[in-house]
Amino acid sequence: MPIEDHSLINEFPEFKDDIHQLKMDDAHFKKLYEEYNHLTKEVEKREQEIIPTTTAEEEKLKKQRLQLKDTIQGYIKATRLAAEKA
């Protein structure tokens, strides 16, 4: 059973507007966003035991999601910084 809500809006509430705008305007960000959501759903299926898996496989997916989350956070911050400088 999922322990938390790992949606990007929940993970980064301070970037809610940025996330929405980037999803609408930036194809690369939209791809990252969709990949993050896909990984989150895959982790949740394993946590809920909908898909049988090993602990190692589940942990691998969680690490991938965490790395992607870090990438997304960096992307949002870089985009925000560029907008502030413009």
C-alpha cells in the first residue's frame, strides 16, 4: 500500500504553477513529467501487490523515480532562474 502521494504537485507544492506551465509549453518537460507519473504508477502497483515483484525490483524503480525527480527539480529551478533573468 502506498505510503505517500508522490505526485509532482505534492512533492513540489512551491512549483505548482511552474509545473503546470511547463507541462503546457515545454515538450521535454512534459515527457519527463509523464515518465515520472508512469514510474510512480509502477511503484504503486508493486506496493499494492497488484504486480508481484521482488524488493530489489521495487527499490530499483524507486531509485529511478528519485533520480528523475531530482532531474525535474533541477529543470524547474533552471527554467525559473532563466525566466527571472530575462
